[in-house]
Amino acid sequence: MHSIVRRMGDTDTFGKLELELRRGAVVLAALSQLQVPRYGYELRQALADKGMPIEEGTLYPLLRRLETQGVLRSEWRIEGGPPRRYYALNDDGQALLERLAASWRGMNAAMDKLLSGE
């Protein structure tokens, strides 16, 4: 393992592996913040405020994909400014969030044991 890290460079290896970890977490993070309707920028801010910043180029395709998959509903609103598309979990999305959260908690508990040497 150490020879791989030396060849690729510590920063390059870490960055690639961290990106893999984040990809899975971003879906769960976004779903967790869509229990109430939010528009894209508001969702980005909520995620960033809680330590999970996400780029627009990642967020908007994710929202469209989740809506296409049938777990989000969206609607356009005009509330004293430009029209904004609000996204929120539908019933299937809420069920998915609960299942993914339970799975995450189980994996997190297992990783805590593995990393602590238990």
C-alpha cells in the first residue's frame, strides 16, 4: 500500500479516495435536508452550514436524477424574487432516506469498530 501512495503522491491518492467517499455521502446528505422544501441555493447553504459543501455542478444533476428516480417532487415558486424550483422528498423519498440512514449508521458503527481496532 505504501508503495502505491509513494508512486501516485499522497495528495493525489488522498484526493481521489476522499472523492469516492464523498460521492456516496452526498446523496444521503442531500436527502436529509429535503424533508422540507428547498431550492438549490438554499440546499447548498444548508449542506455547507453543516459541513458538507457541494458544488452546483454536482448538486443540480443530483436533484434532477433523484426526481427522475421518483424520490423527489419539485415545484416552481415565485416568492418576491425570481422563480425558484423547490425540491422536497415525496413518500418514496422519505422511505429511501430512512433506509439509507439506517444503512449509513450500520456502516458507520462497523467502521468505528474497524478503525479503533476492536
